Amino acid sequence: MTTMTETRLAGLRRKMAESGTDLTVLGPTTHLRWLAGLDPHGDERPVMLLVSQSYAGLLMPRLNADSVRQHTDLPFHTWRDDEGPAGALAGLIARCGIDPANVSLSLDEAMRADFALRVLDALPGARRSFTERTVSRLRAEKTDDEYRALKASALVNDRAVAAGFAALREGITELEVAEAIAASYEAQGAATEFTSVCFGPNGAFCHHHTGPSRLAAGSAVLIDAGGRFMGYPSDMTRVGWFGSAPTSEFLKVTGIVDRAVEAAIAASRPGAPARRVDEAARGVITDAGYGERFLHRTGHGLGIELHEEPYITGASDRPLEAGNVFSIEPGIYLEGTFGVRLEEIVFLRPGGAEVLSEMPRAPVIRP
């Protein structure tokens, strides 16, 4: 077993004890990859890691066992196609040393439903919750190594987004700008995670799908992009103006959104509820008269997945903690005209939020 896995298992057991959880069950999802460094072949054959205070073991199809053994020292409970997984799962549950009639269960919310139902059928008296107090809480507390990877990924993204704005010319398509961004990721040894290039009115769609729209003079441009580098994603949004001096309305709205970002950064403190960050950003935009045009939450956590805990919403009382990494991305969307969203990823330190990007938020003006 790797030192990383031992450390993370110990952390998980602490969270389980704090939350009164007897058993954690993970499928072949990013939870398993984070905890044990495993990404086993996923199909309809059940693969699960069960963790109690006294035991951790993998339910594993015998078909895949020899290959996976190269990557972990965790014990396996194997099963063959001709016998099915029920017996091996029962043996694994028994080995965990829990009371099957009175068990508090933390269940991987991302695992296949048929895998989860097998566990629930085997533990009909279980009190079930998802992993927000166990694995998800641990994943939200980033380590120094994770910080370094996320920071490096953010700097790669700075250069890729800058390459996208540098590619702007009259008549170019959104797809062609996305190709310039992808080429920058590739040149830096990264992979494209996602790209949303929005010309003019398309920027008013919060989740615009990059398409064949062509760039015309006098247009706003919004680029929301992320790559994956050192195993971790990046995510950033910047806006610009092409082909003429930007309109006064565009500059006004951009200034409001920038102030909303600053207010949210200032509100990002350990111990503060996540909703306070959302309220800070939303308050600036509402006071400026655009409250109804801020159409989404203020942010989401970021780790090995692009979206994970903590979520920065107006309904979340979850206290923020040092080590949390999340986006701050308020926006104003004016249908038929343009949209402005400015997005930063922040790493929460004991004294406040550190912005990972080094690309200025000022609009990129391309006359």
C-alpha cells in the first residue's frame, strides 16, 4: 500500500469517527482514484472498496484482479463470472467487522446505481448518507502537493486563454479559437478539459457550446476554458472586445463583475459559510441593478474533478476550511447583446483566498 493511501485511509477513518460512520463504500469513481490511486476497469461487474475502522478491502472481479494487484496492496475479495459477486460481497462485509443490522453507511454518490443497490440489499437496516462528511470532505482539504499541481495547471491555462485571445481576427469561428487554445495546451504538455468560446450574444448563454459563429468587428468575446496538467484541471473565464473601442455598457458591466469578484474573494475566509461568498458577489451585482441577470451560483470546488465540494451557493451553510479550492465566477448576462463572466480559482489559506491565475481580469481589447 502506498504512503499516500495509508495517509488518506487514516484521514478517512478520522472523518468516519467524527461523523459516526461505520462503513464507507466507494465504487470505481474519482473517490477511489483519490483515496487509493486506483482506476480499475469499469463495466457492469461490481468493483467496490469497503472501509471500516478495522478493515479495508476491495470487491474485485477475478478477471481483473491480477492487473489491479500491480497497483495496490489492499486485500481483494474476488469473484468469478460463473458465480457472481454476492458471496464475495458478503464475505467482505463480514470481514469489515460491522453490525449489519445497525450500520451507518457512507455511500459513493457517483457509483453505479446497481452497485449501490447490491450494498443496500446486503445491509437492509443501514442508515445511508453520501460522502459529504467523509471522502468528499477530505478531498476538499487540499495538500501542498495538490496546491502545486493546481497552481501549475492554472499557469498553463493562463497561457492557453491568452493564445485564444491572440488568435482573434475578423471572420474566425469560435471553433477555430478553441483549436488555438487546444494547441497551446498540447504544446505545454497538458490536455484540454473543456473550452467555451462565445462571440457577441452567445456570451449571454451561461453554458454556450462553442460553434461555427464567426467573429465580427464590434463584438464582445468570452472565453471559459480549462486544461488538465499534472493530473489536475484548471478553470478560468476572461472577456474581451474585438474590432473597435468597447461600448460604455460593456465596460460598465465588466467593472461591476470585477468588483463582485473582489467582494467574493474578500469574503472567502476559513469558518465563513459558503453562502457568504455567494452573497458578497451577488450583493454587488444586485446593488448595481443587474441582480436578475446573475443566473447561477457563484462557484464550485475544484480538485481532481472540475466540479466537486465545496459548492459556493446561496443555500450552503457549509463552513469553508483552509485548503479548500473553489471558483469565484459571478456574471451578468444580457440576452441578445453579450455576457460578462470573470472567473478565478482560489486556494483558501488561513488568512484568506489566494488567486491561482496570474492573468489580469481586465478585458482584452483587440482593436
